[in-house]
Amino acid sequence: MCGIFGYIGKKNNAPEIVIDGLKRLEYRGYDSWGIATTSEEKGTEQLYVYKKVGKISEMRDTSAFPKSTLAIGHSRWATHGGVTDANAHPHWNSKKTLALVHNGILENYAEVKAELMKKGVKFITETDTEVAVHLISHYLESGLDLRKAVLKASARFDGRFAFVLFSIHSNSIIAVRRGAPLIVGVGKNETFIASDIPAFLPYTDKVNYLDDHEMVELLPEGPKFYSLKTGKSIEKRLITIEWQIEDAEKGDFEHYMLKEIFEQKETILRAINQDPEEIMELAKLIKNARGAFFTGCGTAGKVAQIGVYAFASIAKRHINFTPSSEFTLFHHFLKPETLILAISQSGETADVIEAMEVGKKSGSTLASLVNVKGSTIDRMCDYTLLIKAGPEKAVASTKAATSQISLLLLLAYASAGELDSGRKLLVETASKINDLLNPRYLKHISKIAQKFKKSRDIFIIGRGANFPIALEAAIKIQEVSYIHAEGFAGGELKHGPIAMIQKGTPCIVLVGDDETRPEIISNALELKARGAEIIGIGPVREAVFDHWMYVPASGIASPIVNLIPIQLFAYCLACARGLDPDMPRNLAKSVTVK
């Protein structure tokens, strides 16, 4: 959540470059935005700031912005202070010589603010960010240079955060990271800083990852890195990103979400195209661990639950699941013999990182399935498998989820000594999905969505590995259509939820191509007897279905194929209700604060 982008180089259109970069970060979620740059008036450098509530995409005319070789920008998702132009970033000091943008939360900002107010500092916003820029300015006025002032201010704050700032008196940008992601892009005679790679992907595919407790000074000729704890210079490895700019664009699709759903024709195959030795090595770690945990948040958490079912049925191995936000409560079960497998698209989810930190303190082995090479979770783990889904820009995760499920199934088969069988099943499943995803199928699901676009509630049931898919279905529908949705295990209906069913209530029934089929059909009949309108997802049109979304028979891979029509249904519901499925309200793509 929130996006940061900064540029310094030889080009004199830095404000335009930064606005373009912020537009590429819109998927992260925001409610206001702004930029800061330098402007020359009467022969002296001045600070120029523009910030506004609303969409960055509405800014089309940048001719009024000054010509400059340096600029920073921010898209804000409000935490401290309301959604106003004043509270939008960047913020500046009293003399308007220093501008700063910030991601994260400064947990002790009120204490520092009170100290600064006693020294006569005047505050004009409600944000914790303004406290940071005034504290740095205070240290500058005490005689420190900019780098030392930033070091001292960073040490003063509690919490997870990232700062990016510049002074009109120096031709550089300073950035620090402690918990919130920042990535440096290195071009020819230009340097970038951003919360995520797509922001600068049109300009360079060479990156340095900023680790926690590190600082970088951005110069046109390149970055210089320092320890945030000691201030000493450090060396960083330059990494080439394999993503192509086309991967991060919508192309002919109206929305990123739809594009990414259709990309599952290829992404599942990419996910399982792994070195067999690496798959076997991780499978062996899971098999030999004395206590294994799968963990994730949101969609990734539901994927982890599917993994529990996969390992139980395929590998006959018990795996523990705990949502990452609850993981710290189970720290007393963690031992050096424990393995923790984290699942995350971005590799930057704050709750998952905290879970990994708890595991690290216990000496547990850390492994991960992530989409972003070099992300925080990737770098802190002992073992990582990349899901290779390419950039996922829609807030609602689609292709990353099915890639993660595919890898978990492959790992379960590998743990059972049947890697080749697992790979064959998933290749066949990917081929079936390729046939399934076509304009005719989308049109069919759109017609069903039109019928239910005014629904107040939608309930989803599944059994076995399709129970977590029911939970994920509820997330997808909630995220993009804002219709109240809940998922249940089919057998739990009679223990309470069936009281909610009345005539016309839409209920989605996920039919697994496995031994759970007779029971889930029985549950569907129970719903229909109470007046529910049944939307069935399965390989056969059952008599109980009022509406049917076909999926190919896929055996134990049915959670993958059953999820795809759910994704399309949620997307079509959002469009039918006049909503933007790429940017759902109150949500962010990457949740980097707790």
C-alpha cells in the first residue's frame, strides 16, 4: 500500500517521469498523490510541490511543472490523518528547503511531535510523515549534514517505514528503509527509487534491493549505499530483472484483472517449470521437518490451506496452517527442527515478514513461494521457489494464486516420490485451462453475473481442498464487487449458516472431481430445499444446478480449475455494478504495514 517513486538524472523532465512512475504504481492502492521537485526562481533553487486528492491518471497536462533533473512522488493510502490535499505527500520543513515522502507508520510520532512543538515547530497537517521531515530539518539546523541528519532521525523512530527525501541545497536523493520495501533502478546517467519494479521498468531492468536498516544516496551517476546503523559504506549486488515491460501493461484487455486471469493459460506452466532437483530438495526439507507450518495472508493464506489438503491426501503428511497475522501467537511451537513455508505474491507482506522473523529467532528453517526475486521474504529465507507469474498489478490476486497452488501440488507429489506424476497432471490441467479461457466462456459467466449483480449476499460451499477455494471465492467477490460473500465447508451448513438461506439467495457450489462429490451435491440439495438459487461449478451439469459454470475434470487439481470461473464471476460482477476491479476501495495490492 502507498507508492513511492523518485528520479535523478540528466533529463530535465523529472516531474513527468515521476508522474508516469506513480501511474504505474496505481495498483498498490491510494487516495491522494503528489510530487516534489526543484524550481529556479531569480537564480536560486526553490522547492516546488504539487499534491492532490484523486486519481493520478487524471493528470494529463504536465506543462505547468518546472523543468528539473530531480523529483520525488508518492501515492498515499491514508493512515494518520484524513484524505485531504494537505495530508497528501510530499511534506516539507518550515523553510521549504526539504521535501519528504514516507511509507509505513511511525509508531512514536506523537512523542517526537510533542518534543518538536516545545521547540517552536509549527505543524500544518495531521500526519506522522510531517514529524519526520521536521525532525530531519531540526538535526540539519543543529549542524549535521543531510546524510547524518537522516541517520539520526531514523534511529529516533519506532515502527516499519521508508523515507525518500531531498534538499534543494544538494543534487541527490536520500532514501532509507526499515520494513517498507524500496528498490533502486540503475540506468545510464539516471537513477530511480520505487516501491515496486514496474514503476521504472520502461527505463531499466537493473536493480539494487535496499535491505532493512540501509540507506542509499541517489546520484545521476548511480547509487551509494550505507548502513543505517553505522553510517558506513556498503556494497550491493546489481540484479537483472527478467520481466518485460509488456508483462506490466494491459495490452488489449480493459482491465489488468481480466488480463491476469487469461494469462493463467501460460503462468501455471511457468510455475511448474522448475528444476526437479530444487523441487525435490524443498520437498525433502518439508518431509524431514519435525513440525511444518504453511503461512500467508489473504489469498495466499487460502492457498496455504489448500496446500495442507494436498499434503494430507497426496503425501500423507500433516502440515500446520496459521494465518501470518496470528503466527506470533504460536511461537512456542517453533524449534530449530521446524520448517516454515511462507506464501506471498509480492514478498513484502508485513505480517508474513513478521512471521518469518519469529521463525528466524527460533532457528527454524525458512522457505517461501514468492513472485518477486530479491524481495524481502526471498532474501530472508533459506530456500525459495519463484512462482514465475510475472507482474501482477490488479489488487485482486488471480494468476499468482493458481501458480502457488500448482507449486504446492507439485511439492506434495515430490514428497510422495511421485514428482513425474504430479508434473504430468499439472501440464494436462494447464492445457485444459488453455481451452477453457476464451471469449465465449467469459460471455457466459458475464450473463450469470448480470443476473446477480444486485444481490445482497452470496454464499459459497466446498468440501476438501475446495473448502479453501470457497473461502477464496468470498474474498474475490468481496474485494471487487463489494457484495457480502461468505464461504463455508459444505458439512458446516447445518451448524448455523443455513439459517441465512431464503428464497432466491444465490449459492455457489464448488464440485470437486473427487470423493467429496456426492456429499457436496447433497449439501446443494439442502440449500435448494430452502429456496437457494444454485450456481454450480463442476465438470458435469448436475440436476440441482440452476446455473452452471463448466470446468474440466482435473482430479486433485480441481481447486485450480474451480477457482478460475470464480475469478471471472467476481470480475464480471464488478463490471456489471460499474466498479473498477483493478482498484477496489480501501484495499492495497501489497500490505506493507501491520
